[in-house]
Amino acid sequence: QVQLVESGGGLVQAGGSLRLSCAASGSIFSINAMGWYRQAPGKQRELVAALTSGGTTNYPDSVKGRFTISRDNAKNTVYLQMNSLKPEDTAVYYCNIDLVEASLKRGRYWGRGTQVTVSS
């Protein structure tokens, strides 16, 4: 059974920074792509950062230059460094990991989400 546990959310003033972490545990054979999504009230879930196994990153224009995704392969952990936060960044943030389990079953797994609130 694979589990993703997120941490690092909270309340921050506009212009501040937060670092989110998402650790994958369980019977994992390998990890492929990793990403962070967010969902604000009344809005659809959207991608905010993606990182391929080859190290290629992808960000939407709304966060480019402010957010940075990274990974620690030894810890099966993905991070999201968020700088220059804006009130419109307020949302629940979810990590998503594409991995292969020890049974060689491949799947995409979601964390339960962590709240990020940016006050003006």
C-alpha cells in the first residue's frame, strides 16, 4: 500500500514563502513523474508544477518564477518551494506521484492535500 503524506501548508502574508513536502511510503519500486496541483474553492484542480524523472520541470505562467519543484530520490519526497506568494495562491495543494510499486503495478497516487492561505 502506497501512501503520500504532505506537510508544510499554513497561513502566510502576501510576499511570504512556504515550502511544501510530500513523502511517498510503502512498497515502491521506482518513481516516475511528480507534481503539485491546487484547488481553490469553486474552481477546478490545476497543475502548478511538474517534474519528470529526467529532471524536466513545467510550470503554468501564474507561478513561473515564483514556485520551484524539486525531489529527493533517496527519501521518495517531492518539494514545492513557493516564494512571493499572492492571495490568489490560496488553495488546497495536492501532490501527485506516478510510480511503480514493488509488485510492478504502475499507478498515480494523490496526497490528501494541505491548505495554503495567503493573506493580503
